[in-house]
Amino acid sequence: DGGITQSPKYLFRKEGQNVTLSCEQNLNHDAMYWYRQDPGQGLRLIYYSQIVNDFQKGDIAEGYSVSREKKESFPLTVTSAQKNPTAFYLCASSYPGGELFFGEGSRLTVL
Amino acid sequence: KQEVTQIPAALSVPEGENLVLNCSFTDSAIYNLQWFRQDPGKGLTSLLLIQSSQREQTSGRLNASLDKSSGRSTLYIAASQPGDSATYLCAAPSGGYNKLIFGAGTRLAVHP
């Protein structure tokens, strides 16, 4: 079955630690995205990538980093510079200008 | 800059009612608009994608309309069921087709 796989589903981080969230897709989509969702709010774009080895900052990129070494993979690293990282993180993919498909999300909690 | 607003923020209805969820956007130069459903603690599921050349898109009991000139889209749910209970979000592009801006969503509860 084609789809987007995010891991881990739940993640706990201590203050000062970097953590990496995985996102893999087998839909052959060119574009991939990371969004952050906070309770009662809409989604906010962190980073997006239209092709391999290229990515752009979204609206809230500070404290986050990404890489796009393979078409199928777009991992997100939440660095210690992100002051309020506790949130629900959603990865998505699409063809250019096409329908957006999402993974099941990763919930990050800072202890 | 695109801004997306959804009204109402929450809605509670008895089973069987027909519903209208509203979405407004500020930048009408969009090429499409998408509606999603989100269940608690889950990712988003795409419901309908309306291209700018279309005025309506239908899937089962769902019908979405798009009026670019007025900056509005509506999601119509016919004969609502308890299984329709979820948060519904709309999203419109901003500054290029790869950047979607989401509304805060309408939280729907359908009670038996």
C-alpha cells in the first residue's frame, strides 16, 4: 500500500537534546513538507522540499533542520535551539500543485 | 499574504442533519483549495480537492464549492452521522503552489 510513514509515533526529549523525526513516502511524490500543529490551532509550515537536495524554510523554521538526500525521505531534526518543541508534527507529500497527503504524525514531548 | 479562516470553530448537531462548514481566504489568486478531516491524535485525511477551474467537487455525502471572487469555500455534509465527528480543515495555497495555509478547523460533533 502506498503511503507516508512517520516514526516514532511518540517521542520524549530532555532539555538540550536534538531529536530526529523520520518521514518516508512511497507515493513517488516530488514535494515533501513538515508541519507543526499545536492544540486548537491550524497547521504551520516548518520546511518544504520540491526536489532532492533542495529545501526551503516555511513560516516557523527557527530551531529546526531538514535534509532531502533521497526522494522518499525527508527527516526533520528538532534542535535544542527550538524553545517550545512540544507539539504534534505532521509530514506530507504531493505532486507539484497536487493533492496533499499526510502521515499519521509524531507527538514530541519535552520533559 | 494568504490567511484562511473557518467558521464556526465548533458545531454540535443531531444525527441526520445537513451541515455547511465555511472557509474564507484572503488571496483569491489560488489554483486549488483542499478540504481535510482530522480525527483526534491522527494525521489529516484528504477529503476533496477543488481546482480553480471548478466550482464544485463531490464525494459521497460531501460536496465542496469554491467561489474565488468572494474568497469563500463551503463544505456541505448531507445526512450527518456520528462517524462524521472530527475536525474539518481547509487549506489554500500562498505564494506558489507548494505552500498551503491552513485554517484552524471546525470541530464537528454529531450525536445519535
